[in-house]
Amino acid sequence: MVTSVLVVDDDPTLLRLVETVLRSAGLEVASRDTGEAALRAAHAHLPDCAVLGTGPGHTAGAMSAGRLCRAIRADRCTADIPILLLTEQGHALDAAAAFDAGADDFLARPFTAQDLLSRIETLAIGTGRGEIRSRG
């Protein structure tokens, strides 16, 4: 079984970078640039993990990462999706707000590909949803 990851960020450069890293590791990736589109995607195909970026304006499109976390947790269909938040380095308040909103883990930027893959694998395996079989 291939681990599927929903990636959300309004920064197209970061979105492409994360997509490339995850696909190179053999993961199935769905990426969206707004929180609303991410919720629709999660309902269409339930991912094994979600990676939410804070983007340059600290939002996932018009919806903040915190609001998106709460929306995912509030819906019984998506409530159990493990959530990894990508934060700006030194923004501890972003991480605290994300945990309050329901994120499971966070990773500060800049990060390495190995760090990103390890966090996703831990979240996916921790819930019994999957594992990364190939590290590219």
C-alpha cells in the first residue's frame, strides 16, 4: 500500500518542493493551494497524512492553517488524518496554535527532505495508515 499525502500551501515554490520530495520517495501526493480545496480533496480521497504549510502570509489560501486543522478535526470523515504543520523557523506561536487546533506534529523551515519524510512516516505508521517503502 502506498502512503498518500495531502499537501497544502499557498506558496507555489514550497508546494512544488514538498511534492517533489514526497513523490521521489514513492508516496502518492495530492497538492492544493487553498484550505477549501484541501478539504474537498480530503473528502474525495482520504489521505494517510496531511502536510499543511503556513505559506508566506501564514495562511493556506484564505483559510489559516489553524482553521484548516480545526475543520479537518471537526469532520468525522477526516478527523483522524494525521496532520504535520510546516512552520517558519522561530515562529513558536504558529506551532502552539497548530497544536491547539489539532495538528499532530510540526517541522520548522528550513528542513531537510529526510526530516520531512521521517515525520510523515512516523505519523502514518503511528496511526497504522501506511509506511514509506522507498526512500528514493
